[in-house]
Amino acid sequence: MGHSRVAFRKAVAFCGWSMLSAAIGYSVAGEQWANGMEVILYPREMVTGISAQNLSNLEICVAGMLLAALLSIASLVHGCVLLVSERRYEA
């Protein structure tokens, strides 16, 4: 008893942490964000003002953000399922 509540709290904390990490990743990209996304979405078009190193860093930030978001959503769903199943068991 109570394990699902702990799992749910951990899932909510992890979800908040991953969203904070995503926000930090976006702020690290800074002014390069719009140019970098344009290069990622339309690689054939030439975009000035972004270096290959900055673009690589931006791609890593986006990939990390997406991975953290997927893991946090899965963790949150798992915590919710545990909480609901424990509530049904108690009833």
C-alpha cells in the first residue's frame, strides 16, 4: 500500500525535471534556434549565421528533449496506472 503514490510522485517530479531540462536546452540554443530548426526541417536551403558545431549542438538538444519527454510521459502513465489499480484494489 502506498507504493503507487510514491511512484506517482516520482513520475510527476521526473516529468517536471525533464520539462525543465528541455527549457534549459532551448535556452542554450539561444538565437540559433530559428535558424537551426529551419536547417533541420529544410536541409537543402542555405541558412546563414549558424555553424556546423552549433547545429550539431542544437540537434543534440532537440533529441535529448524528445527522449526526456517520452521517458517522462511513460513514467507518468505508469505512475497513474499504479495509482488507479491501487485505488481499485482498496475499494
